[in-house]
Amino acid sequence: MTALPYLQTERHFRLYERYLRELTENWPQLSVFTPLPPVASTETLSTRIRIAMKSLRNNQWPIAWNMVKFIQICDEVVVSTNAQPGKVVCGPYDLVRKLTPLNKVMWPQDVDHGVEDSVKINLINPSEELIHAVVILHHHQLLLQPSTIQTMVDVKSLEQEYDISVTKDGDTYTIL
């Protein structure tokens, strides 16, 4: 039997079990957590909550609370550091999104990627793989601001494959 990495062990899970218990008991309402020492940052706490969720889902450690409900909701839980300053907010996507400032974008599933809505992609002569990556992010509406790509590759032809809009001005394409 291969040993689990520490962050996937039951010992590590137990350090964050209380957060998972609370968010499961509160579901479908929001759970809001304030990072406390030794975890003093929202980024660390949000990451550890997600790791603990994965550990419990994959290993099904014995717990004294509702495992069935946890398994039913664990893939729907959004963990956000953007919804409230200095807090980690966990809950259904729609409720977390309502708390998130308008200048932030929420990514569905696993999300707490906390990317600014103002992120803009501007590329000059990128590889075709990178062009496709940007197109796919727009297709899935993970990039909300227009991206510009200066290239000799015909980016406009990708409109047929993906749910995107492309405008062309010389050798510069704008993806919406």
C-alpha cells in the first residue's frame, strides 16, 4: 500500500473537518470562515478546505456527521476568497456569486480561482496551442473581457468550432 501525501491523510483532514461539517450542515446556505492562526490567510484556508473536501470524498474517513449529504454536495461547493474581504465563503455558486463584487469573476466548480474580471489577454505571435487555449477559455466564458491576438493564424475560422465572436483588424484578432 502506497502512503498518502500528508495533505491527503486522515490526520490532515481532521484539522479541517470542522469547516466541512459546518458547510455541510449549513448547505444550501453559505458558510463564512475567518482564518485564524496557524492558518492566517484566506488563500491558505480556502486551499486547505478544498484539499480536505477531496480527501474526505476520496478516502471517506469515518465521520460523526452526514457523509451522505457531503457526498451529494461536495462537487457543487464553491470556495471563495473574493466574496467577503478577509473571509472564506463556501456555498452554492449562485449564492457566492451574489456576494462577490462586480469587478470579480467567479469560476464554476472548484473554483476559488479569484481572477479579476478586468483580466485581459493580449498576445503577439503566440503558438497555435496558446491561441486555442484562449479561445476555449472564452468558449466556456471563463474570460469575460475581450482578448486580442496579433498573429498570421486565421483565428476567425475558430468561430465555427467554438461559441465565440471574433473580429479582425489587419493581423489583430479580438475574441469576445
